[in-house]
Amino acid sequence: MSHFRLTQHWRASALLCAVLLSVLGGEASYAAKKPARAPVVRKANPEELLSDIYRELAEHNLRVAQQKADALVEAYPNFRLGHLVRGDILLMHTRAVTSLGAAVPPGEDSKLADLRREAAVRLQAEPGRPSPALLPRALLQMRKDQRHALIVDAKHSRLYLYENRNDQIRLLSDFYVSQGKLGINKLKEGDMRTPVGVYYIIGRLPGIKLPDMYGKGALPLDYPNDWDKAQGRSGSGIWVHGTPPETFSRPPLSTDGCVVVSNDDLNTLTRTVEIGKTPILIGDQVEFVSKEQMERDLRVASSLVESWRRDVENRDDAGLRALYSPRFKSAADEDVNTWLDKNRFLPGAKKISVTVTEPSYFRQPSQEEVIVSNFTQQIVVGKFRHAVRKKQYWAKEGKSWKIVAETNV
């Protein structure tokens, strides 16, 4: 008879309650049972396989749990956490195991701590997935030609892949990620932090052209964006990339600022994203809300752009200027007066028509309330027509929304 107890490092949420109830209160006994048939091995993701193992342990099926741990390391031979779990299960056949990593020899404390953190993050993934009835608050409205979007929940080391089809947003998949050693809110080059904001995938770099540390390749981001530049943030080379061949995954906080996924997951993302079109939103306040809440947020975002459009069309300089924050800066470090003077269109014309088409609206998933609006501005003066793609960053200042950065794309 063997014994097993999980420590606080193994706390997960609702879906794993049945497992944790049986193990957090004290050591549980595993009565020897007739081995079940070997499980059918399929290329499930690691969180599913780990959850299966703990369900078997909670039901006192030690041998079946071992079979599934064997299947886990067979499917992912370079998955260090999988080998750690399997080692503990093998040890359970001989003595009580009271913490993750009991089979690890002394002197590996730092590596063990990293694996414990990874285990905690991975085990909360399955019950943490949003209900199909809820929508990501960050994706207020996508253009019709934007087929996918990525959301990085830095708080839970998770990346969500969404599909946009027929104006309906649907969760396709989610992935475990690693991020900056010192967390998020990147401010400058070399600060070991991952940036927070709304970015775009701007390229694909094959692994064959990169050092081994990037794995199967990389997807560069357009950090710093105009809002970052206006805030004085610096740095470069922020990518979504893979892992070295010998490493399936990295600890949650272990990068120089990039977002790192497994090579399998990177292959999925590389096949999915569209260069220059796929947004990636990074933050620590990822919310999932009702359709009604999304519609209210979208009305706010679209009304802000409409107020701007109306003042441009009416040549209401005072009203237009009031929409811009005193801290406004363009990407070229221009203040609001210089920017508006430069973008005043045909000031001598008596009447102009201004329309806004192909809009997209994103809400930055962070404590700082920022809405990023992208749209095409079309101006008609008599028979003359002019169109330009614009990007505006609106930030909440007190009770009002103000434009803090703007660029012509």
C-alpha cells in the first residue's frame, strides 16, 4: 500500500476540487487494484494529461496513474515536469510522498521551485478556461479581414487564440506561456519585462535562421507601439517564440521579455496568424464578460470616434482639441497643437464630408484603461477624395476619455 498527499503548490480551482479534497487533508491510501487496460495514447496537451493523472490518483488508481504518466513522457519526452511527476509516482510504490519533487536529489532546489511554479500554473488552466457564454472584453470589434486574435493573460501565464468568423468571436485554443523574468510592464531595454498593450504580429522568422534558444521560430511584435513611445518606453526584439529542442517548456517567469510557447504550440500559431493583421493583446487584467457588457463597451468606443469624426467634419477646432489629452504625443514626439495643425485638411474649404469605415476596437487588458481604435478616415471635398488609415489610443482620465496618441498608418 502506498500513500500520497499534495501540498499547497498543487492547488488548482474548481475542476480539480475532487482531486484536491482527497489529498489536501492528509495522506491518502492507495489500495492495490487489478491494473486496468493501458490507456489509449493520444497527443493531448500536457494539462489534460496531468489532470487525468491526478484524477486517477484521487480515485486510488496508482497503477493507472503511472501508466498515464508513462504515456505523458512518451508523448512529450523533453517535458521535464512530466518526468518529475512520473518519478514521484514511481516513488509512491515504496513510500509516502508529501510534496512534488520528492524523487529529485538534493542540490536541485532552484530547478525544482521552477517546476513547482509551472505545475501550479498548468493545473489551473483547465478549470480557468472561460465559459463559452462569455466573451473576451479586450476584443470589442475586429475588422472582417482579421480572422484571428491572440490574448496573453500574463497573470495566469496563458495565451488564448480566438477566431473571428461572421462577426462572431470564438475561442479556438489556449496555451501555456512563459514571460519576462521580472514580470510585465516593460519600460526600457534590458529590464527583463514583457510589455503590456495592443500589438500586432509583424513577421515570421523560421527557426533554421535563429539560434537554438528560439526553437522552431519566432513571431515578432511591433513593440514599442505609438502609445509606448509617447510614454517614453523603449526596447525592441519582443517576440513570441519557441523553446530549444531539449526543452519542452520554460518556467512561467524565465524570459528576457518575450512570450515563449512550446514548439508544438508555436507551429500552431505560425500556421494561424496573418502578418500585419493579427493583433496580440498582452495584460494582467484579462476579463471575460457577457455579450451585453461587450455591446455596452463597444458603444462607448464607437461613440468616442464618432465625436472625433463630427468635430473634424464641422471644423470645430475647440471641440476637437478638447478630445485630446494634455499629455498627448505623436510617434514623432509632436504635441497636440503641432499634430492637429499638421493634420488639418484643406483649411480653406468651406464644407467637407468625413466618414469612418472598417473600424476595429480593442480594450487593453490592463489596470490602465486604454481603448485602441483603428479605422479608415475618408474625406470628400467637392470631387476630391482622400483616405488614410488611423490609429488612436484613448485613455481614461478621470471620468473622461482622451486621445493620448494618434498615428496615420
